Amino acid sequence: MVKSNTDFQEKQAERLKIKTIHQQMKVLAMKGTGMSSWEADTLIEVINDFYFNETGLKQLIPGQMRYHCVKADEPAGKPLNQCEMKTVVLTLFDDLDDKELPFREKDASIARRWRKLMRITEEAREQGGLLTQEDLAHLLMCDIRTIRRDIAALKRDGIVVPTRGTINDIGPGVTHKAIAIRLWIEGKEPTEVAKAIHHSLKAVENYLQKFMRVVYLRRKNFTDFEVARTVGISLPAVRTFLEIYEENKGKGLFKMRLEDIELVGHEYYQASDEKKDSPLLTLCRKGS
């Protein structure tokens, strides 16, 4: 469907409205509570999550879309037409999808599809929804038999794709992000990890950075909610990372990684002690 000039003008007005509201709230927060600019921005993100996500005011980034899928807590076997649905945001296109692909064109096409498949199924799960194989075939514009082959191939590599049909197999260590972290803890270098989970090196480094920040903040006694807001990831992702941390923190191999964790955490959060006692995080604790 072709979008009219009126649609464009409405979207533009919507974006301007959001920017104006956010700026006003930020100024009021800084003046009224003495928050820093960083703390005020984080407060706006919290408010944005709670009040603007379901109203359609939240701006999508290029490559993202909203999609209706089955809620994650709907029981297996229940007919889809009787299930409650959940609106989630999926990233269909990411610049990293085309990084470090196999040389052969056919292999590159498969690798690109696997990256998208793993990403969007996990995004849906972290937002409280589950995609079906039919959803994936529709979103990735391929045959459902192709999706089934992809899921089976990834499972042979130890990666369980979190669809509605496989959710009972999902544990803290079988999604692609979790496997990346576990392999790193076991001593593998990021390049080896990237090859194992069919992702780019940059994507793997991003997963590891977030994991290290989560662990660093937990060791500084941040709550799950505070960690999620500070690192900028979902609560389910934080809890997955922390399950892996709790499982491995007493092992010798993990102790060797603590130096990296402390270094990354200290560099990124040099002012973490001040932020921990800020009015913002006090508010977060009251609301968590």
C-alpha cells in the first residue's frame, strides 16, 4: 500500500511530539532532583518503556517492525485462534547480517537467514512472545520446509531456536547468545565463538560486552531491574546472563575471565558507585 503525504506528515508530527516531551521531562528531572544528564536520559527510557510502548508512540529504528505473535505463557497444544497475542518489535534487517559471511553465495544466503532467524525468535521471546515456524517462513520469505531444515541444522550445533514448538527445550544455555557466552567462559576466543554460532565477530563481541557488564553490576549489588536499565537489555536477557554467571562463578575457568569482566565493567562504569545511589536508581528500587 502506498503511503500518502498525510501519513508522512502525521508520522513527522508524532516524532516531533516525542522529542519535545522527552526534552521537557529531561529538563524537569535535572532541575527538580539534581540528576545528571545520564540519569535523566535513563529515567526517560524507563518512562518510555512503561507509558509509550503500547500506544504506538515509541519510534522504531530502521530495519525494525511490530509483529503480532502468540504470548509465551499460552500452553502448548492450544489452538492458535484461541491464543492471546502479543505485539513485539523484531529486527528484520541488521548491518551485521552481512558481515563475515561464507564465500560461497549459497552458504552466505543460508548464514544470513540463520542470523535473522536466531535474532528475531529470541527478540520475541524476550518480549513475552513466541514465533511459530509459519511466522518465520512469512517473515523471512521462504518455505516452511526451509525453516524446519534450518532449525534442525542449528539444533545439531547445540542451538535450540526458541519457537512455540521448541520452547520446552529452552534452558539458560541453549540459545545462541547463551552458547556464545558459555564457549567464551570455557576459554574459546571470540573468533572461534563466532564461527560456532554462525555470527559475525562484532555481534559476538557485543554479546560478551553485555554479559560482562551484567556480571560486573551484579557483583556491585545492582538489582535485575537496575542492571537491565543500565545495560539497555531486557529483564529476560539479564536473567539468562545471570543464570550462566551463577552456574559458572565457582569454576576455575570462569575465575580466569573475572579480570576481563572487572576491566570492562570498570572502564564503562567508572562512576557506578555514584549512579547506584542516585535519585533515579532509588526510584527504580521502589518500583521493582
